[in-house]
Amino acid sequence: MKLHVFNPDTDLALACNGKHYLAPEQVRGMTRDLALLPLWYARAGEKVWIPDGKAMLYASQMCLLFNLQVEVVTGADVMRMEEVEMSPWGWNPAIRHFFLKNGVAAGRLPSADEIETYRTLASRQTSAALLGKLPADGAYCGEAEVFKTLDACRTYVEAHQGGVVFKAPWSSSGKGLCWCRNGFSAVEGWCGRVLKEQGALIASPIYSKVDDFAMEFVIDACGKVVFEGYSLFLTDGRGRYLGNRVLSSALFEAYMSRYVSVGVLDSLCTRVALLLEEYAEAGYRGPLGVDMMVCKEEDGFRLHPMVEVNLRMNMGIVALRLAERVLAPGLSGLFHIEHYPAPGALYEAYAERMRKSAPVIEGGRLVRGCLPLVPVTSESRCLALLEVD
């Protein structure tokens, strides 16, 4: 049985690549406040670990309201149970070290070498290489180049007058991006720092994006790539993650039909799944999401088929599970994370929202209002919400 642990700093920890990595305070706060989030994607019979018992009552209430057959636990004893399989949000040297410190036998965890392989697979350099392996198709657009010198970056910018986005090999939630629209000198310092710290940069033209979406997969214990579903997500003007639409496959396909046919999506899904077999062959097992874009071009819309691969659990899969298990059939909603600079500000905003839009649950499904997915206390600074449209 799986024991889910929420460690949203995993991409940052991969960038650091040290077992003693310590996330910034804001990220540590997010880890504490959202520790219960795996409750919503864990499967029946699985367990969710939280660092203390403060969320136990809220978890019990949610399990009762939505018939979630998941056990929430705390303490290290459960980690040491032989039948329990560790299932963090994402693997990195620091989370492996955390489990070892809590008494988990090394043989029940990925080895240090295996995690180094996962790190390589999780790099944007790997997804850039996979993008180049997709067969040419008039329905697709998109390119990505890997550079290891400032001179190469400068030359690429000079060849793309419409602008370039540079990406660090490892970063999270749309961060680690640098937008170059006014010449290379404006971004040379940032590029130099990333090259020094991470050894490479990934560069792409700036596209006329109209929507972000993803295909969600799981590589099962047998190494089979299994398609889980689509997710539609929101970003700000700089590519940073804002939230996910929560909707059924039928509603997603109806939405996307304004851009491309279902046949184009199905064909792309098949092609991407075949490419992801490389991850399975390298030994990775678990969830992963392939971020994509809809781009506007002169003669219509095209799909960027592989912006990057998130080799971990991700918010898109959370949104899929919320659509399957929580939201009433036929409805759509928004799943998002809110951050506040001070605990009191969140608590006041939450109380006001509950006064205006308290959740209405009928037959074990959310039909109206706004549902907090984690408990809110006077100390909270981060909140996960599901709002019905």
C-alpha cells in the first residue's frame, strides 16, 4: 500500500541535488499548510502522511463527506512498516534522506543512482530531446534547443527577433523562466547565473499562446505507460502556474474543439505515450505530466506537443481526481492555490469567502460554492481551494 507524502519543493531539491537541501521559508510553509493535499488523489486503501495531527479532524470530516477510503497518519512508525511503499510528490536526494532518517530501510527506496537517473529524466534537457523525436505533423509547432555557453544563447536570440524564452533545466511551477524580448544584454546576467549553477539553458521562441493544457500519465509497476486524462491549466503572463480547471473529459474535449479535433488529440496522445516508454525503460515508475500549449498562427491553431515533462505528481492529476471524486457530474470548477504574506490575512479572506460562498455538498459531491481542500488555521499562509463555476 502506498504512503503519500507532500513535498512540493521537489523540483528545487533536484536543482540543488543535495540530500541536505532546505527549501525557502515560503515553500516550507506551503509544505506544512498543504500537507493534506494527497488526500484528494490517493486511491482507496492508501495512506497519507502528515507531519502532525492538526489536520486529522478535518481529514476525517472530508473522508466522511466524500466517501474517501483513505487513512491519514502521522509519525515515523508507519513509514517503517514493510508493506508500505513510499510515494512522495516527487523523488529527489533530500526526500530519500528524509525517509532514511525516519528509519525506512534503504532497500525500500530508490537508490542514490536511481534518483540521479530520475533527475536527468526530469531535466528540461530531456524533454527538449524528446520533442525533437516527435514525427513532423502540420498540427504541431514548437522547438527547443539546449545551450551551454552565453555565446550560443546570444546567437539564438539574434536569430529569433520575435523573442526567446530561456529556461533553467530544473525549476517548478513555471519559475526558472527568463523572457528575452529586448536583446540579449538584458538577460545575460540571468543566463550566466543559471549556466554556472545548472550547466545548461533550454531556449525556445516565444509563441503566440492561447491556452495551456497537459496530458497526464502514470508508468505502472510493470513499466506500462497509462494515460490518465487531460488537464487544462492557467498561467500568468510570465508562465507561472495559477491553477487548474476541473472538468470532465467530455467538457475538456468540447472546450478544445475550438482549436483542434479529438482525433488530433488522440493521435498526439498515442505518440507521446510511445516516447514516454524511454522513461519506463530508464526505470521510472509513477506519475508524470506532459505540458503542452495551443498556439495561434497565421493559418489557424497548432499544438506545441511537449513544452516540458513533469516527472512527479502534479496539480493536473489532482484536478483530474477532483473532477472524478468531488465535483458533481456535469459541473466545472477551478482548483487553485492561494498564498498570503501573513497568516491573519489568509484567515480573514477565508472567513469572508465562506460567508459568501460556503460549500454545498449533496450526495457526496460538491454542487455549489467553494471547498477548502486543507484545514485553515490562524497560522495558515497557503490554501488550496476548489470553486464551482
